[in-house]
Amino acid sequence: MTTDDLVELRRDLHRHPEPAWREFYTTARIVDELETRDLDSLYVGREVLDEGSRAGVPDDDELDAWLDRAREAGAREDILDRLKGGYTGALAVAERGDGPTVALRVDIDALPITESESDDHAPAAGGFRSEREGYMHACGHDAHTAIGLGVLDRILESDFAGTLKVFFQPGEERIVGGEPMANSGRLDDVDYLFAVHVGLDHPSGEVVAGIDGFLAVSQFEAEFRGASAHAGARPEEGRNAMQAAATAIENLYGIPRHGDGATRVNVGVVEGGTATNIVAERVRIECEVRGETTDLMEYMDERAERVLESAAEMHGCEVERTQAGRAPSAVSDPELRDVVSRAASETEGVVSVLDADHLGGSEDATYLMRAVQEHGGEAAYVGIGTDHPGGHHTPTFDVDEASIGVGIDVVSRAILELGGHGD
Amino acid sequence: MTTDDLVELRRDLHRHPEPAWREFYTTARIVDELETRDLDSLYVGREVLDEGSRAGVPDDDELDAWLDRAREAGAREDILDRLKGGYTGALAVAERGDGPTVALRVDIDALPITESESDDHAPAAGGFRSEREGYMHACGHDAHTAIGLGVLDRILESDFAGTLKVFFQPGEERIVGGEPMANSGRLDDVDYLFAVHVGLDHPSGEVVAGIDGFLAVSQFEAEFRGASAHAGARPEEGRNAMQAAATAIENLYGIPRHGDGATRVNVGVVEGGTATNIVAERVRIECEVRGETTDLMEYMDERAERVLESAAEMHGCEVERTQAGRAPSAVSDPELRDVVSRAASETEGVVSVLDADHLGGSEDATYLMRAVQEHGGEAAYVGIGTDHPGGHHTPTFDVDEASIGVGIDVVSRAILELGGHGD
Amino acid sequence: MTTDDLVELRRDLHRHPEPAWREFYTTARIVDELETRDLDSLYVGREVLDEGSRAGVPDDDELDAWLDRAREAGAREDILDRLKGGYTGALAVAERGDGPTVALRVDIDALPITESESDDHAPAAGGFRSEREGYMHACGHDAHTAIGLGVLDRILESDFAGTLKVFFQPGEERIVGGEPMANSGRLDDVDYLFAVHVGLDHPSGEVVAGIDGFLAVSQFEAEFRGASAHAGARPEEGRNAMQAAATAIENLYGIPRHGDGATRVNVGVVEGGTATNIVAERVRIECEVRGETTDLMEYMDERAERVLESAAEMHGCEVERTQAGRAPSAVSDPELRDVVSRAASETEGVVSVLDADHLGGSEDATYLMRAVQEHGGEAAYVGIGTDHPGGHHTPTFDVDEASIGVGIDVVSRAILELGGHGD
Amino acid sequence: MTTDDLVELRRDLHRHPEPAWREFYTTARIVDELETRDLDSLYVGREVLDEGSRAGVPDDDELDAWLDRAREAGAREDILDRLKGGYTGALAVAERGDGPTVALRVDIDALPITESESDDHAPAAGGFRSEREGYMHACGHDAHTAIGLGVLDRILESDFAGTLKVFFQPGEERIVGGEPMANSGRLDDVDYLFAVHVGLDHPSGEVVAGIDGFLAVSQFEAEFRGASAHAGARPEEGRNAMQAAATAIENLYGIPRHGDGATRVNVGVVEGGTATNIVAERVRIECEVRGETTDLMEYMDERAERVLESAAEMHGCEVERTQAGRAPSAVSDPELRDVVSRAASETEGVVSVLDADHLGGSEDATYLMRAVQEHGGEAAYVGIGTDHPGGHHTPTFDVDEASIGVGIDVVSRAILELGGHGD
């Protein structure tokens, strides 16, 4: 694929943003492309996902609706068949003789954000604004997907000796896709793993060789269920889910800080009750805890659990906690970071190379990184700068499409440095 | 109108339930009927509502949608014109010579409840189930409207000497219609006021001469507005509306009890925040406070105000409080209660007469009762028992239609006792 | 005893105020007096207390210190011997032939309040200010004791036929003396019980025939125990009793109001923690709940228990709840109230008789009242007005000593009306 | 002074532990010693303290009591006269020709901890256990004082060219002595500052060249004042300081974490209210906040202020915040750390030298360090390992007295390296 083709692909994906486990059009588009390559293996959906590790899968109605949309947008029916049940994502494997197994992971999902219609917003002006109202590629995963295909093509054309695996991962935004992919067994033989992300406030021309400072994270929903009652006539008959939730919220934020490092807690969404004069039977909160290390995240998680249970009990309620996404912390290996750093320095269009940067957020690429590292491999999370007018996760986010080519160049060059060279 | 006609009318209204300030079909139907009577005055909409006292009026889109539905259901266009802007309700005045001015108030609005489709539910089996999905006459106001018209007819046919006023009040369920009607000036000359309610757990054949124990109530919404921030990277930049709301909820329930009598507080609805990893910018709660007396309600109201303001300040937020419904407490006058008691004792079909009962809830008929009492008049809130399979405000609520006739008999007889008799 | 003697006695007791279970001097003084009367039985200390019902007994050091003070003040050693272990209080029984068993209960304990030294304060000016610094008869129990002896003498001198029992009850202020006395079995044969209280904002010359509106009450201490930790270095190792207590306090005040009647809750004392930089290992709160009925108090008590347990669990702490005083609600019987009313009307010095009044506080005479009522007897709680410069429980409280005579007159007259008359 | 003399001095100080601003005996003992040296200046009490920076000074009664104890223990009256009002601490200055101005800061105060009486506890077995019951040198400041004198003597005996200043600082444990000493102007000309601390979990023979990771800290008391009321009869008349304090405590712990680094918050002490049945008029809490940087501490401080104010307002109370101790963060300068490191390596008895360590607590030596650094000087906080049986701030803490000599050696050697050498 030419760079123009990849830009075209990126724009097509941009028009069809799909959230976690609903990347039907996206996966079908990727697989359709991959089938035209000379690959040794192509794994789709459940072939690259561990069943037991999946969380946050929508119900059938929701999945069907998105399947229909994918179908209407022209996705191939035979591929969609393989994705039913929300088994999205794919893995391309190219075996190119003796040499290390090198992997690239790109994420493919989109966000529930309504895209800007402003003429200042290139996708709107350029005619490739989201066609899925309320959803948007506002974090550049459309560009990541293009980079994944571009790197694959570049290596297929090269004298790379070894095995290349490109993982197209679903559900990063909800941090639900990394764990099932990491647990699929497909990473166990990987010697080197690159993950790649555009932007992150780095301008076009800047590359970060290895990003660190991922906070381990656990996201969950808690639903408090009590009993309703007439607030005027029989307040004592209520088992008040509103009071339970309020007590939980206050005490979640009060979980003690930890001497070993940074922790975080947030209750981001609350919703419940039916009427002013009715004691609320049900209140639902969506929360997250984070930690500078996985241990710290787990410390927060256990404390949160206790707060939720006790707050429910206090008001005669029950609470059901549903795990949503979860991701460990991870670090980029210095050696691999050096490889990227050298590769970036030699890449045209790169004007600045940073060894490292601190993310301060969370990412479930960490699952894949740790899977590789636990098997003795190395991993690096590479940042490819891109001028983005709006911030990540905002309606005016966009990427400088020139950075797609830069990303392909840098990552391919690093892979080639690692791979033995055939003759 | 014959009793059969009134039952027919009640069923028609039952099929067209309309909530506060959207009683377009209902009012048009009432006015259409009233125009065929020999009345001295007929006031419609804003002619019987004080503009400055209205609260909880929906926005234009919502009003227009309900106007359209009324139109489609066959409401007269010329009457609808007079109701535009949500000015619903009506007042019929019959001047019948020298004598006291006696008034009857009935309420006409419905609830946002989805009516049962069960065959055991008479309106479903009988073909007059709600045609406005999600709305329902689940508190008997359809029967009240029929009683209002029936009493009017009975007095018009009688030798009653004096003036009769029948108020068809909108918006009782949201306690927003009573105050503007009470402040309209149309009650200032009323010597005796009856309000009437069916059911309230009293069986068919039982009458309560004068109900007391209305809790004064104030309902309001509070919206906390702060600033969002990324919960992982920049928690300190948030001004957390979630924490403000939780602190408010906990402390609202903690407003001290009062030595002078019963108080109540409830936060019935909560909703806010956008995502697990974002510090919530906006959280909204819907609350109410009540008191055994209006003073007690106001004590609670003031304390609640302080809690809301301080909770917002504590977390760097602002809070906007929007008053929803509000109603004072009131008592039935003993003398008028005696009149009803005597009238009920002499009424066929009445097997049990209670002097008084304690409601324990709120009602904005209290505004009208107090308006009359403050001008030196007397008021009684009359309960007409009716067997109701489901409780008030539940999907299977229904009335025993025989109680419509009983209600008309009891109230008419009481009015006739009060009125001088012409010759 | 003459009225002068009784005033002298009251002043002696006023100089020697003693709190719950430490009424050694007081009991010794009473018993010393009683032994000079012609009684049929005289029960002291544990003879009139149910062992299993005692609460709030101080430790041995405290008891010994007060025993020493009583000894130094001249209490008889042989009587003190019978009171050891804090078994204070007494019961005088006079059997006077056939007739009903009539009982009078007076309370004898004092408060931990420092008495005024002002010249405007009669005990200070008159030389009978408290000699137990920090303690004071600030609720008139010294006068009650005098009334108890006065009534006994009056009946002994009369032709009363029946049995008279005068209970001198300890520990009313801490509501710990009523229950063990009620459960002692000594009230089981009582047909009529009077309790008497001076003041309560009624002036000299006013009598209340039967006071009602006692709130049932339960007082308890809760000690939260967690684990300390250095708040800077290891905050996560703490199990924070401070957070547990704060959560408990907020949620105790938030226990839902009850549709059946008035409830109360208060956390009156808090204390705990050792240093600013140490996570608190121990925080103690002293609380009470009340209810218009005993059921309502028990509702509050159960909810409070749940709040305490859950708040402790939430922060990894344990909580120990220690019951302090407890008293049910009670009502004065109308028939007996009528007897008092008549008696008061005929008493010289009484200028105003109220049938009833509403206390709004708590009193453990209710235990004795209910014990009598449960056995088929009747009870009335009689208020004897007295001008009191300062309010009850304040440093300048005092009684108009003339009301002692009025109290004796009214109660004796009522007893005589009930008793058959010998010949 | 010989090492034996210094050990003797340390034991004498150990027997006379004195808390912040009450180090009368200690200062008198130090000054008495210093007067026998050949010093150029000797500043005492207010001569080395900035008046406006003092906080946490006890009241006169408390000061007088400790003055009396010092007098009884044999402190010189003429020196005590200079310390009146709690102006403790001293500064010795030796001008030794051209060369840098080098300073050493040692702290001299003790803790409110009851010392162990166990035979396993050397001071108890050795007869130099605390004679001030309830107070104890449980952090080694007695050893620090000895080191301060030892270093002074060593330099006086040496060919050091320059100026040496030894600061004997009061009130470190309450972090109240550092700021007034730092603001006294006496540090403005200092080129190099050493602070020294024994132990900190480093064993005898280990030296830490420069400790970092001081958390900036602010300690304060907040007193909530409302209005009392009878909790049964008139709960609504209370302005409940208990609820205000509980709300404050919950929300203090909920102050958002900060993306820039570690923060801390603790409410370590609570106390208030008078009786179970009285709405609490007054509740007092003692709190602290910390931050990895001074900015972070100030962020916490401002948020805490807002929480306190709003919590008071919410319950109709007022709050008075009294600043107790306060200290910034600080870092050891690498160059000076290297000097110490080299010195330690050459010192007999030192078996292990660490370049740096992370304290994780707070220290008001940071005020002095920053004062020097702001004037262009350098500072290092040196750790001298010592085997200590019990942890710091525990009843069985003790020092290995051999470490006194090691401390003197290491610090003197470092000072000599810095000083030019006279001839």
C-alpha cells in the first residue's frame, strides 16, 4: 500500500469509528486488506482473544446494531461472521526465516464523542467526518491502524529475517482488549514488542523512544440496590441507595494515600433514583482506581471494594461490582528504547528524539508489554509526535497525516535493526 | 350529564393522561363540556392562573408535542389556542342568587407511569388503557374531573342559592398548579371550599369528612457545576461536582430533626459525570424537604440551601438551585368537616364516615385551602373511598367507578346544606 | 419531720451532690432517717436493684473515692457497708391495713456541673453551695428526696389504709437507675405509682397532674479501634479510627426519619487520636437516640448499630458499643391524672392546675411507670411548679423551697384519696 | 570534651527531656558548656530566633512549670533569665580566619512519650531514664546535641580556616523551631550547612551523605464553634460542631491527589462535646497536610482551608484555624553530599556509605537548608547510622553511643575539607 492508500484507509476508518468490541467494520476492513498479503497466518477475533479475559462486552442488541451498521457500510459478510459476539481484532503473522520474533501492537477502537462539524476541523472540511453520530476517532487509532498495515508492508518488502506479528487490538479506550489479547498465547514467543501511539502532546517531527509512567488502572461499576419507599409517608421503609452511594463516594476519595507511590481514585459517573419523593432503590456509580505500580492499583482496588460493601451494608443495601477495564503498569525496556532512539534519529522528518516521557495515564498495551517481558522479551511504547489541533478525547482532535509515514519509517527501521537479514 | 356520561368522560380522560402544564386535551374536553352549561363565567388557562407563581413549565418543544397530540386526539383548536404556553386548567362560575360562595377544586393531571397491560387491569381489559405510552391516570384525577362536572350539573339543577365555583386545577402531581390558581384572585371571595380525592386506601362506601396531616413540601433541583479534569493525570485540576454532590447528599439527610414536629428530606434522583476517568464537571440532584407545618418545611428548606451552597464551595463548585413544586400544610376546618360528615351519613352507598384522617403526604390543594381560610372562609379536604386494586401511583391503580356517583352525591349535598335555598 | 426539717435536709443534700451509683452520702442520710420511722420494711441498695439491669457503674477507684467522701461527710459506716459496689438507693414500705398498694418514686442523684458562686445564687449566699466541686444538684433531686420523706411522714400520720412504698431511686440523670429498680420485683404489686418532679419551667403554685411525651432513649458509647501509622511515611498502614468515626457521625445523623413519629439522634462527645502526624488508632464517641415511642427508639438503635458496624468495617476498624442509659417512653394514666388534678385543686398554695404537659425529653421513671402499668396498675408523673432562677442543668438552678411543702401536700392528698380509710 | 564527657552529657540530657520551647535545662546546660570555649560570639534564645516566626509557644503557666523544673535540676539562674518566655536554643560562633562560613545544625528537643522502664532498655538499666515522666528523648536529639558540641571542640582544636557556626535548634519535633532560626538572619552568610540525624533505620557504621525526600508539612488545629442545644427537646436550635467536624474530616481525606507528586493529609486528634444529650458546641481537630514539594503542601493547605470553612458554614458554625508547625521540603546539594561521602569513607568505624536516602517524613531543618541555599550556599542533611532497639518515637528507642563519635568524626572531617587551612 502506498502512503496515499494508507491515508485513504485512515480516512475511511475515521468515517466509521467503532467502540470496544464493536469494531466490526474496522476489523473487516483490516482483514480484507491482510488477505491480499503474503502472510503465513491470519488470526481473527476469538483466535487471538482469550475468552475468559474479556470484560465489558455489550449485549446482543447493541452488538447486532453495530453489525448491521458495518454490513450497510459494506463490510464483507464472511468476515463479519467470524466476529459475531463481539470478537473483534486480528493478528497478521509473517514468517521470514531465522531471526527474532518481533511484534507490533496497534489499537483500532474509537470513542463515544461527537465529532466537531466546524470548517476548521479537517475531517469535517475534508468530507471524512464520522458517519457514526456520537462516536469519533478522537485518539488517533485510525492512524495507528494505518501504521500497522504500513509497517507490515514495509517488512514484507524488506530482507528482514525473523517473524513479524502485527496485533490489531480492539477495546483500548475501555481498557478491555489488551488483557484477552495478552492471554491468548500469541505473544508468548515474542522477543520484541513495539506499541505505538501518535500525538500525546508531542508535535509532528518529535519521537519518544520509550514512554513510561503508565498508571495501572482498574475501572468498575458499582450498583447499589436497596428498597424504595414514599419519602413523605414512610421514609423508614426505604433502604436508601442514594445514601449508600453518597457514603461510598465520600469514602472512596478518602482511601489513604500510599507511601510507596502515586495512587488515584475517581467516581466519574453517577446515576439513579426515580423521583423526588421516592427513596432511591437503585444508584449506580462508575469508578476507577489507579496506582503507580500494579500493587498500588490493587491496594486501591481492595480498599475500594471494602468501601463499597460497607457503604451498602450501612444503608441496608446490596452492591454489585462489575469489573470494566483493567490494566497493569509497565515500563519500556532501556535496550529496546535505544533501538528506537537510533532508528528515529536516522529517520527523515524526525527533528527531535526524546528518550523517555511520563504518560501519567493508563493504557492496556501494558498487558501485552508485560506478557512479553515475563517471557524474557523486551517491549517499548513508542510515541510518534503529531500536531493535533484539539486535545486527545476532544471533538476537534485530528492527526497530521504526515506522521503516519514517520511512524511507519521509525518502527520499520527499528524492526529491521532487530531482525537478522536474509540474503 | 348522566352518570353514564360521566363514566364515559372519565374513560376518555383515562385514555388521554397528560402531565403538569400539558393538560391540553383534558382542559379542552372540560371547556367543551362547560360551554354547553348555563354558566355566568368560564375562565380558561391564564385567566385562572397567576403568572408569577408558575414553576416547572416544560420547554416549548415539549409543550408543542403535547399540543399536537391533543389536536390529533380531536381537541378543539380554538380552545387549544387559549392554552398555548402551557396555561391549562379552567374555572366554571355559576351565580345563583344571594347566598354564600362555595367552591369545589378538582385536579386534572396525570403521572409519568406506564399503565399495566394485564387483563386483570380493568382499563386494559375494557379498552380504555392510556394511549399516551409512559403516562397514566394512576391517582384518580380522571374521576375527580368527572366529579367536578357532576357536582356542577347537580347544583345547576338544584335550588341552590349562592355562587358555585368549580376549579379544574392542573399540575397537582408536581405540586405546581395549586399556587398559581390560589394566587389568581379567583378564590378571594370563596366562603367554603371543598377539595375532593378518591381512594387513599379507603374502600368504596367510606367517606372521610376532612383530611388533615398534609406535610408542607418544597421540591427542588440542584445542579453542581465544577470543572472536569483527567482523573489520572491531573486530578487536582478538577473541581469535583461528584464530591460536592455526595457531601451535599450526606449532609441533607443530616439536617437536624425539629422539636416542633415532623420533618422530611429526600434526595430522590442523582445524575451526572461523563466517564470513569474524568473528574465530573456536573452532577444534578433532585430533592425535597417537608414539614408538618409550613414553618417546619421552611426550616428544612433554609438548612438545605445552606448545605447545598457549602458543599459546592467546599469543592470549588457552583450550585444552581431550581425550585420545582412547593406546597404549604393545611387543615380542614371542623365546622365544614361536620357539614360533610352529615351529608355523607345521609348519602346512599356510604357505609362508613370518618371524621378525619391523616394523609402523611403532600398536596397543593393546601394553597387553595389556605387562600380561602386567610380570607375568613372555611375549607375541607374530602376523601371518597374507592376500591383500588393497585396502590396510588402504581401501574395497576384503578378506581371503582361507582365512587364517582358517591362523590357527586356527598359533595353536592354538603354544598346544598351551605347554600341558601331559592324559591 | 417538720417542713423546716425537710428544708434543712434538702440543703444538706444540696451541699453533698453525688452522681449516679455514687449516692453514698445521700442514701446513708435517707436510710438513717428512715430507720427512725415505723416501717414494715426497709430495703437498701441491692435489695431494691436488679443486678442484671445495672449499667454505667464506675470503676472501683471512683467508687472508693466517693465512699471516702461520704465517710468524711459523716455518713454512717454500717450503712455505707451495704452500699459498697455502688448499690445505692432505698425503698421504704409501710403496710397500713387493707387497701391498695400506692408507690411514690423520687430520684436522688446529682449532675456533673459546677455550681454558681454568685451572691445572686441562693445556695451560695445561704451557705449551702455544693461542697463537691464540679457536681451540683441542678435538677432539684434534693427537693425530690425531701418530698419523698415528707410524703412518707404525712401518710404515716394519716388514717391511710393500704400499703405505701417510697422508692428513692439513684442514677436518673444517666438514666441508669430506673431499669434495675423496675426489674427488682418491688413494683409488681403496686396499684398506683406517682413520680414527682419540681420545676420544668412551671412556676411556683402551678401543678401538672400528669406529664406525658417522654421520649424513649438509648445512650451508648462506641469506641472505634484501628491501627496507628505514621501519616507521612506509611499512611496506608493505618486503619483509621478517625475516618471510621467521622463516617459514623455523618451517617448516624442521616438515619431516616420515621413515619410513625418523632425520632432523635445525637453524637454529643468525641475524643481520640494522639498526634497530628499519627493515623488515629482509637476514637470514641458518645451518642444517643430517642423515639416518641419505645419502638421508634429501638428502630433508631438498630439503625445506629448498623451504621457503627459498617463505618468500622469500611476503615478496617473494630467498634465496641457500650450501652449506657436507656429508658422507654411512657404515658400518665388519665384516671390517676384526674386524682392528682382534684388533689391539687384542693391544695393551698396551688393557683393553677394543668391536666397534662409534654416533656420532650427523657426520664427513667418511665421504667417504673411501665412496670406498674404492665401489672395492671396506673401511673402518673406529677409536675410541681417551682420558680427556678436558672434553667434545669445550669449552674444557677435553684428551687423555691416552698414548693417542697406543696409537693408533699398534693401527692399525700392524692394518695389518701386512693387509699381506703382505716378506723 | 572527651568522648566520655560527651556521652556523660548525652545521658544527662536524656534524663532531662524537654519539649518545644521548654528546653530550659537543655539550653542552660549547652550555654554553660559553650561559655567555657573560646568563642567569638554566643547567641542565646531570642538572639537567634525571629520573633514573628514563632508558633506553638505554650502559655505562661506551662512555661513557668518547666522553668521551675530546670531550676530544680540545677540550671544556672542567669542563663534561665535569658530564656524566659520560651526563647530556647543557642548559636556558637567561632571565627578562625579567612575561609568559608560553615554551619552545623543540631536539634535539642524531646517528645511527649513515656520512656520504657524495662531492664532491656539501656537508659532504664543504666540509670539515666527520663526524670520527666511522660517525656523522652525518643529521637536521639540528646545525641545530636553531644555531636554539636563535639564538632565544635574538634574544629576549635584544628587548623580550620573560616567561620564555624553551630546552631542548637529547639522545637524540631513540633516543627516550630526551624523557621524562627532560619529567619533570624544568622544563616545569611553561611556557605555550607550540615544538619545531622542519627538512626533513621540505618545501623551503626552506616552513613548517608545526603538525605532527601523531606515532605513539606503544615500542621494546624481547627476549632469548630457552634451552639449547644438539648438534643431531645430542641435539636434544631443547635449549630452542631460535631457534624461540622465530621464533614470536615471526611472531606479533608478526600482532597484530590495531585499529578505533580505525593501529598498527604491526616486528622490525628479530635476532641469535643460535653454530654450525650447536648448538641456539641465545640469540637477541635488537629491536622496536617504534606507535599513532596512546598508547592504541593501549599496546594493541600489551601484545599484544607476551604474544606474547614465550608464544613463550618454548612452547619452554622465558625472555625478558627491555628497554625502549628510548618516546614518546606528541601534537597541536599550533590556537591556537598560528595564532600560528606568522601569524609565518611575515610572515617574509622564507618563500614557503609550511602549517597542518598529518601526520608518520607518531615523535618524543619529544611527551613535552614533553604535559607542557606537561597543565599547561594549549599546544604546537606547527613544521616549517622546507629543501632536502635526500638523505632524512633517509641518508648524503647535508644542510640548506640558509639555513633556519637562517628558523627563527630564524619562531620568534622567534612568541615575541614571545606575550610581553608591556617598555618
